[in-house]
Amino acid sequence: MKTESVAQNIPFVGRKRSLIEDARKERASGSSSPGPSRGGESFVFEEKEGTVTLNILFALSHEKNAGFFKTGKVFEVRKTCASLDMSCRWRASIKSGLRHRINVIKYTCVCLNMICMSLPCIQTFEAKLLHIESRPGRKSKNSGCGDLEFFMRCEVHISDTDTFINSLKRVADDVRTIPEEKVPWFPRKIRDLDKCNLLITKYDPDMDQDHPGFSDPEYRKRRCFIAELAANYRQGEPLPRVEYTPEEVATWREVYRTLRTIYPDLACRQFLGGLQQLERECGYGEDSIPQLREVSAFLKEKTGFQLRPVAGLLSARDFLASLAFRVFQCTQYIRHASAPMHSPEPYVNWCYWHSRITRNKQDCCHELLGHIPMLADKEFAQFSQEIGLASLGASDEDIERLSTA
């Protein structure tokens, strides 16, 4: 098949792409990451207590909207009022501000009355007008006539929906109902990252029989303990510290030594510079695994990035959303000692060359030795945040492009 031939030429493509599908399946099966899902294609985008809310586009010809050009005064006066409100506070021009504010109300009422007169179906069906806006019609720009196009959001009884639309079509032109475009939930403030916790669990040692730790109950118990620290973390709290065992430090040492010998030939100048600073200021070395708290403080001072513990392989959407706030979600557990140069979790293509060296993928070795040195570079940090900002509210297809490009 064609797909198979492509996958042979581009390593790990199928695996990277599966992260998106995995996230969809995990969220659908009852994951805890909240937020609205994308709505259907029906023009009725909300139904509540026997009423529906409609989004409607329509046009009125010049003959039917002769009085509507007072609408322009509404927007002009509203802008004036906003500026006068400021002068009211600082210059005590209260009377002037109130006079303009009353004008806004008067003109608005006049225009709404005209709308109801031109569209009798609003009163007939007792429609509740929630929002309306207008613009010059596309035809009027060329012909010079006064056609207007309207966007209206209104609430009607569910049993009157079809009749209301048909009645509107008798008095207005080009009537169209459009779906409310709902975007996936995304964090608005940094504390919302507490909700960005959708994990891809199919590669965990408890689930994946190919995981080196699958048959090691002690490793699984230890990893579960460290993951629990991350799961209980809330934004703004001190980052949890992990006291690593001698066996875990030995695994780190082998990975660190191996990578340190090949970094000079494979890593870019920015990466090497960041790693040297981390060795000087954050205790990077063979004999100890750096703590996220110290590394996070270093990054915040250098580039404004900070770290946040995560319990496992995060979904691409939640990972990218964190970057928008200059937060990097970072695991604290370490790979199994039997395979120090291999961790089975698939990767998002943010540090491709490091991933190929270590046969990847997500544990504290990968995070601290693959990603963190680059986040100490101001240009790369800015680029990472811009990718995160682009992901907010993006479609699944765009998330896939951003996370696998």
C-alpha cells in the first residue's frame, strides 16, 4: 500500500500520527480533560428548555431598510461615549458623558424598532434577539444602492424553528442559517494548565508488554509513585523533589556519558551553550539527576520558561497549549535500567536528533538532556511559545501538523 511505502521512507511517521488518534480515543473513553467538543453541522447550535438559538445571515434591499442608516450613528456615538466616559472620570464632565450615553440608548432603540418593523416574524414568534450586526451589502458596494447584510443571533421556540426561518425568507433576501463554530477547549490562563492532563497510557509499563519495565513490579511501583507526585501538582506550587535511587542515578550516568561524547558532533551551538550553562548552574553531571525546581528557576531567569511535572506521555494538544504560557511539561521518572538507551514512549518531533540517538523517548533523560538545553536559548524559546499559541483552539488536523512537522 502507498501508506506503507511512505512510512518506510519517513521513520516513525505512523507512530507520531498515532498520538493524535490515541488522544482522541482516550478523551472519548472518559478522560478528565474538560471542555466543549466540536458541534455538529446543524444550524441549531444550542437547545435549552424548549428553545433553540439560531445564527442567521440575511440581506435587506434598499427599499426595506430606508431607516437603517441611523445605525451608523449608533457606532459613532458609542465610540464617542467611550472616550467621554474616561473624561468623566478624570475631568468630571459628567453631564456631557450622560448625554451621549442617552443618545446611544435612543438610537439603539430606534434601530431595533426598525428591525422589528421590517422583520415582523420576530414579534410574531416572540423571538428573543440576542445579537445583531450589519454591514453594507456586497452588491451595494458596486452599484451604490443601500443594501444591507445582517448577522443575527436569536432564540425561538423549538417548534417554531422551521416556520420562523420560512417567514424570514418572505421579507428578507439570501437567508442562511449557519452553524456555531465551536473550537476545542483551551487554557485561557496559566492556572488552567491544571486541566491539561490528558495522558496517552497505552505505552505505560502497566499496559505495554514490550515495555522493559512490564515484568518488573518494583519499577512499575516506583514509576507510579513519581507519577502520583505530578498528578497532585497544582500550578504555582513548589515543584516536587524526587530522591532518586542509586540504580536510577546509574541509569542516568550511562545515558549522560554516552550523549556527552557525541553532542559536540551532532548538537547545534545553541544547544551546547545551554548545556554548559546547565552544568555550571543546575548541577548537570554524571553523578546526580537534576531536580526540576532548580532547572525551572534557571530557565525562568534566562528565557521566561518554567517547568511543570507531568505524570506520563501528554497528548499533543495539551503539551502544545502549555508552550503558549512558556511552560514545559516534564516527566520526572526515569527509563528502566535494563535498557538505558531506550524508552518506548513515542515522541513529538521537537528534538528529533536526540530522539534518534537514544532510540527515544519520554522520561527525565529525554526531557533534561534533549529539550531543556534548547529552551535556554531566547530565540528557540520564543519560537516554542509561538507554536504553542498557534495550537490554541486549533483543529485536530492542525495539531497534528504542529506536533509532527
